[in-house]
Amino acid sequence: MMDSIALAKAIELQLEAREEQWRANEELFYRDYSLDPPALVIWAGRLITGLGALLAGMRKADRGDIHRSACDDCYDKRCDQAASCRA
């Protein structure tokens, strides 16, 4: 039991000393906590981003017939003319 308390106190003193070093030099804090993410995480993020962009482009290109027309006679024929076909 006393060993556990002594170990906890030693760890606490070590952390306090490190915090003091961080206060004196902010660069040390960023060096301690600025680990690069694993390569697999970077690869997966790039894959998801690329697939999202690809799917967004495909969705835009593969739109179904919108069937919005300003022509009066186009409603029954379902022609896909632009809205500027009225004279």
C-alpha cells in the first residue's frame, strides 16, 4: 500500500516538474503532444475524401429528368426544354 502511494506521489511530482518546463518553454508542450497520426489513418482519410468527391460528381452528372418546363404544351409530353422556351 505504501509503495503505491509513493509511486503515485513520484508520478505526480514528475508531472508537476514537466508542467513547469512547459510554462517556461511552450515549445516543449507542443513537442510532447504533437504526434503525427498513423499512416493508415491518413490513407483512410484521403480515401474517404476522394470517394466523397467522386460520388458528388457522379450524383450531379446522373441527375434524373427534372421535367421542369415553362412551355404550356410540354407538361403532357414531358419534354425537358429549358425554362426560356416561352416566346
